Amino acid sequence: MPQAKQFRLADIAELLGARLEGDGEIIISSLSPLNSAGEGQLSFLSNPVYAPQLKSCQASAVILAEKFADSFVGNRLISDKPYVTFAYATQLFALEDTPLALCHPSAVISESATIAEDVRIEANVVIGDGVTIGKGASIGVGSYVGRDCQIGENVRIYPNVVLYHEVILGDRVIIHSASVIGADGFGFAFDGERSVKIAQLGGVRIGNDVEIGAASTIDRGAMLDTIIGEGVKIDNHVQIGHNCVIGKHTIICGCAALAGSVTVGEYCIFGGGSGAVGHITVADRVQVSAMALLSKSVTEAGMISSGTLASPTPEWKRNALRFQQLDSIAKRLKELERKAD
């Protein structure tokens, strides 16, 4: 079992690149929110809404910005970006096991696969023909890697992940359990009586440092590849349709869905439950609000929202009824304006 980690506060400050104000010899053994932190714990302030909690916070040290330094009387780690510094701090205290090289006897591995010596392949894994797996990779229990897949170095695939054929993963990719990469895109042509399947001939290419949450699906392309750029982060239960192109460092939150052939720029954010219809383009640095639907291309950076805001049910019902009357109201208004003129 992994041992709990402890650090001198001075060592944490050096590792995080933060400026220490206070006693660097105290020992930090864990992290905690401001309102529940105690002795031996490190907390942080990134959202000014929680600044009043600094007055009563019992943490041994707090990560915060310079402008809030005087609000906390204890030991401080001063950072220009407290939330980013906190993110790095969580990595210091993570107790996740480092995968050790292993090839479980129950694994089924094609003779034509090329696998680096230090790869970990756990129980009941199936590796298809022509697969290549780079150094330091780990393939979790029950996962399937289809023919001609290419897996980069230090990739972490959790249990029960499926990679269909011809999927390419860059280095340091993380894929969580139950995700499916490279399933057929939803492509059919209706001949008047039935839907004729369009064979999905492309693949999926995923860049370096991408993380894909549990139970998400990325479809393969119809002719060209579906492409996920470097540093993209995809949450749980996300659907990405065939031939989508996702720009680097974009974030897609839980239950979002992108239809086929959507092109998303760099550094975008899709909120939870949001979506996009097919064949549209989204510019760099666009933020799509939770539950919003993009029905046309977005050409400039900024925030996009849609839908009806929540309200008490009786009020919502009245507004919904009025919404249905907008067309007739607009016609009556136009007639009134005409008579007034």
C-alpha cells in the first residue's frame, strides 16, 4: 500500500515555485479546503468569494495571491496563479501506484505486436496484430487494443477501455475506464426505404498529454481521421462524432456531445451537457455555457449561451406559454407600428 507523503513547507514552496512567508520547517502531510483544514494541512484560495474564510482558517499554510496575503495570519505560499499552484501541489501528494512492468499470463498478445520492455499489461488484456506500445505504458485489466493501433510512451489506459483498429495515441495520454475510442461514426444514407451504412474508413489520432474521462466515446472518421489535439481534456460521458477536429488544450465537460465534422479551435471550453450540431466551426477561445447548443459556426472568441434559465415552475410555465405567442405578438406589434406611422 502506498505510504502517505510528508514535506517541509520550504520544500513545497521550492517545488511549486511559490514565495514562502512564514515557517518553512513545519511539516505538511495533506491538502484540505479552507473551511475544514487543520494542523499539518495545506489549503488554497483562488476564488475571492471564499476570502472571508481565511480569518478562521486553521490550516498550517495557505496558497494565495499577494493581494490576500494580509488576510491570513499563518504561513503563506504566495503565487500569481494560486489555483494552478494548488494543482501542482495535489500531484505532490498523490498516492497513485507507479505501474511496474508486467505481462499477465492471461493476456492475449499478437505475435506481430511490438511492445517496449517496461510496459505493464494486466489480466485479460487483448492486443491485436500490428500494435505498437511505447515505453512506460500501462494497459489495464480487460482492455482491448485493436489491430494497427499505436500507443505512445507513458500512456495510462485504465481497465475495460476499448481501442478499435488504427487508433493513434500520443505520449502521456490517460484514458479512464469504459471509454471507447474508434467506434464507427454514425454515418448512414437513406435510399427512400432504409438506411445504408457508410463504412467508416478513417481512424482516430490523439495528441500528447490528452486525458479522456470514464465512459466517453470518440468515433473514428468516415474517410479522414477524427483528431484530438495536444493537451485536450475530456470529461466523463462525452460523445465526439466522426471527423471532429478538436484544437489543443480545449476542455470538454461531462455529458457534452459534438456531432460529426465539428471543428473546434484551441483553448475552448464546452460546459457540461453542451453540444454542437454537425459541420460547424468554432473559433479559438470560445466558452460554451453548460447545456447550451451551438447551431451555427462561432467566428470570434467569447462566451456563448442558449436555453431557458431556471425559474419557479409557475413562472416558467407562463413564460413558456408566452414564448409560443411571440410570433402573433410580433405580427400585432408590426401592425400597430404601421398604423402609428
